[in-house]
Amino acid sequence: MKTFLIFFITIFLFENTFAQNTKLDAIKYKHKVESYKKMKNTGKAFLIVGIPATIGGISLIIKGDRQINNAMNQPYTSTYNSNTGTFTTENNDDEFDKGSRNMMLGALMAYVGVPLTVLGAIFTPTGNRKSKQYQELLDNMSLGAYYFQDKKGFVLKYTF
């Protein structure tokens, strides 16, 4: 009986301390909910940018490879002008340069797009799961004291 009485007296005397800890926990949980929601939104943005960049980069690499192959497979043509006595050589350097540029741009886009896609695929579900987890903790926690006309009490609510 004494331990029971001492327990309730201790709780009543240190009720403000418990309430402050709960308030600090609530502030901490609220901050975590906000930060994980930001993580989720950042992940969505990474996915929105990363997937098209990866697809566009791969398609540019394929297009550039085809242009380079076409330029390499077409032979050089040389013509001799008998009136002026000069040779004229025609080649496909322009097509080769376009293919090289497309491949470089495609590689750069894929180099940026793949990490963005991977990070987005990690951040979105992690942020969603953690924000829900801390939101539940925030919703389920309550601690305080009540004072009515002739009643005093201590309230601890934790739902799980």
C-alpha cells in the first residue's frame, strides 16, 4: 500500500516534468513527420526528373550509335575534275559528329537520370512509411493533468 501511495504522489509531484517530456517528444515527432514528408516529396521529384532523363539518355545513345554506324558504313567518294585538275573527296563527317554529340548528351542524361531514379525509388517509400509511423506516434500520445472544481487528476493516454 505504501509503494502504491508513494508512486501516485511521485507522479503527481513530477507531473509537469512528464508533461514537458511529452511535449518535447510531440515537438520532436512533429518535426520528424515534416522532415519525412519533405523526403517523400523530394523522392517524387527525383523520380519525375530521373525516369524521363534515363529514358531520353538511352534513346539518344541508341540514335547516336546508329548515326555513327551509318557514317562509318558509307564509303568516301572521290571525284576528279578534269577541267581544274583537282580531286574532291566527300565524306560523312557531319553525320559522324552528330552521332558523337548525341551519344555524349545521352550518356550525360543517363549518368544523371539513373542515380536520380534510384534515389527517388528509395526516398519516396521510406519517407512515406516513416512519416506515417511518426504521425501515428504523435496522434496516440497525450499526457497532462486535469483540474475540475473538486477533482484533480493525472491523465496519461497512449493508444497502440
